[in-house]
Amino acid sequence: MNKKIRTIGEIEEVVSRLRKGGETIVTCNGSFDLLHIGHIKFLQEAKKQGDILIVGLNSDFSIKKYKNRNRPIIPEQYRAETLAALGCVDYITIFSEKDPRELLSIIKPDVHANGEEYGENCIEADIIRKNGGRLHLVPLFEDFSTTNLIKKILGTYRV
């Protein structure tokens, strides 16, 4: 298994060690299904906010709960390995909850990056601020999204 891909328990240990070393920890989360340039730009911007970027990756189970039964397209282990290949990503951990609040309460990041379309009052905001972190909103890159990509592939996308 790739050294960047860790269980939640392992991430907790990594975070403890990194904090002792004075590292600024940044988190973000998502399904990252059909990785595209919008994802890459988002992850690069997130990484600029600190020293270490930890990506919370939605499990296949959680994606089916919040998107639909036909998603994800790519299984979680391959999505994790794809993210691990990126230089801007330091660690990945897979979580099974519908949203990342439980994971974020364990990591307690200094900064949490989220898409600006979710806004300052996104579901992660309270837990981030409660633990002394800040939210960094990243603009959507040229309307790229996996949903739009799927629609385009199926021929149902309208510009």
C-alpha cells in the first residue's frame, strides 16, 4: 500500500507528530471521482495554505449515500492511489460518513480548504472554527465538475 494512504487511526498519529514539529496542517475532502483539472487546481490551492495537505476521501459507501447508487465511477482504492500520485497531496485517509465532520474533529486542521460554492457557512465551518482553524474557500475552476464531465460524456451536457 502507498505510504501516503493511511487509516484514520494512523492519520491521528501522523497529525500528533506533525504538530510537535510545528507543521501547519491543511485538510480538504471530497470524492475525487474521475480526477480532472478542477480537482488538481483545488488541491494545489489547498496545499498553498500550509505545510501538509491531508485529503479526506469519501468511501464508496458514503458517496452512494450522498450522491446516488451509480457513483462513484472509480473505486475508492484507485481514487486514493491516484491522489497519492500527486505531489501536492501528503496524506489521504478514507472516511465512511456522509460528511467529514467526524474526521475533522480528529485532525483539527489549522486550515480546511473547501470549494467556494459551499460558502463560509458550509457544514465543516463550525467544527473547523471550534478547534481554532480557519476556512479557505477555493474558487471553482472554469465550471469543472465530475457531474458535468459525466453529462458531457453521455452527451447531455449543455454549455
